[in-house]
Amino acid sequence: MKHKLKAALLVGALLGVGMQAPVAAATAKKSEQQVAKKGTAKAASKAPLAAKSAGKQATKSVAKAAPTGKAAAQSRHTGKTVVAHSARPAAKPIRHASMMDMDADPSRLALYSASALVIDQTTGQAMIEKQPDLVVPIASISKLMTAMVVLDAKLDLQELIAIGDADVDGLKGTRSRLPVGTTMTREAAMLLALMSSENRAANSLGRHYPGGLPAFVQAMNKKAQALGMYNSRFEEPTGLSSNNVSTAHDLARMVAAAARYPEIRQYSTTAEARVELNGRIRDFHNTNALVRNDNWEIGVSKTGYISEAGRCLVMQARVADKPVVIVLLDSNGKMTRVGDANRIKRWMESAGLGSGSRRPA
């Protein structure tokens, strides 16, 4: 009997162990799955933080490589190209459109001047035309004609002339650095009129012409007709009057004629000058910043501005080893006329100078 009881207890113990094994295995498996699940969740939660950290590190690398502030300004001034390097792997190269892609088509050149004209002086042909026959006010571009009339009369450039009350601008109310009573040579007055666009100097040149202002204005219009400027009219020497009008085609003729005067070439392209006025030395600067740019070779320059005319710029220059006349009229923005001139220069240098579909001026 005892032996039967012991045998029964032994069988029960063995059955208990057999029942616990699958349960333990299932429990262990479940535990392993929970641990694995927690580990995956933890790794997933860390992934965005790791990506964010990597992004910050890459951003810092780019920021450190790219020039800012004074360094960037200096790089622009010197014309050096600064390339910013990123910590990210190199992307697929992107093809940027160049001026060559224009196939020398000037119609695709974006100019912000209302009227524009570029003449190749070697061939006499128009390379770029945008409303070249539109009659518009020309502001201080008029002073080129003023200078030609004075020089044609062969007046003594060393003769002293004075700024009078009649030279004060009563039309637009513009200010001047030449007080009434200031005396200077005719040469100095011409320099200031062409370089710094001094209105009182230009008006004084007209007043001191033989026969006074009426005779001077008559001579301006006679000269315009002689140059074939049939759509032009001058009312006074400064350009303050919106009745001084012309077209881009006419002004191209005027600029080309002005380039034949050594004095106009010299005075209009002088970057800055120190002039003695009433015993004091005064500094004057050219109104065209491009004359101070070594990348430009400018023979004649004149800027102009009144509200009716917008911002204007005419130049005779050498671009892409070609003599050209550039006329830009009625630019809205303060720097758009300079921007247009630079765009024309880049186009000429990049697109080549083949004959293409250019039309006679």
C-alpha cells in the first residue's frame, strides 16, 4: 500500500513539472517580446532627436563656411566667389542657365528701363532696342548738349564766371553746393556740371554764353538738328525742365558726338575732384558709380533724374572689346539703371557679338 502511495505521489510530481514547463516557456517568450518592444519604441523615440542633432550640426557647418557681414561685403567688393560647403552628401549637380543659353537673343534680356538702346559703334547697328523712339524727358542728360555748345563756341575756359540768383532752381527746388556769389572758371563749372550734375553750374554756363540764355538754348536746338536729333527739344541747359525731351535713338547720336570732345570725355568720367571755391577746397564725386568700377572702360558718362524722366544713364564705353553707346531711360528704381548696364555688359561678354538678327540703328 505504501509503495502504491509513493508511486502515485511520484507520478503527480512528474506531471506537475511537465505542466509548468510550457507555462514557463510561454512566460519567458512573452517577457522577451515585451523587452524587444520596449527597445524598439525607445530607439524610435531617439531617432528624431538624433536626426535633429545631425541637422543642427550640418546647419552649423554651412553657417561657418558661408561669409556674412563684413566678410561677405568684402568678397563682393573684390569680386571673389565664396562657396559654402555643407556637411550633407553631395547632391546631384544642378544646371544653371547662363547668358549663353539665350543664344544671343537680346529680347530675352530683362531690362528694367522703360527705354533702352545699345549701339555697336563699329558697325553702327543696334544690338539691343526697347522703345528706342519713345519721346521722353531726359533730365540732366541735357548737360552733354550744354557742354558741346560751350566748347563749340570756343569760349575761354579759364574765364571766371559767377553763380547768380538766376541760377537757383525755382522749378524743382533742388539744392546745390554752389552758393550764390560763388566764382569759378568756366572749366570748373563744366567739370561740376558733367561730373556731379551741378544744376547751377550748368545754368551759369548758359547765362555766360554770348547773347545769354535765349541764344544758348537756340544753339542747343540748332546743334540737335545738325546731329540728326529730329525728335529732340531743349528748353534750358540743366534738364530740370520736363520739356527737355528726346528719344534713345537721338541720345545715342548725341553721346557719340560728345565722345569726340576730349574735355567731355575727361570731365564726365572723373570719379572725384577737389575744387577750390571762394577760398575753400570742396570735394565732389561723380553721380555714376560705374566710373569707379575697374571692370568698366567708360569714355563718356552722364546720369539724369527728375520725377517725370525717372532715372537715366547714357554712356560711351568699351565692352567685350567693342565700342558701344548705351542709353537707358526712365528706370524706376534707384539702382536699376546701373543694374541694367551691368546686365548688358554681362550679356555682351557671355553671348558673343555675332551679327544675329540685329537691326540698323
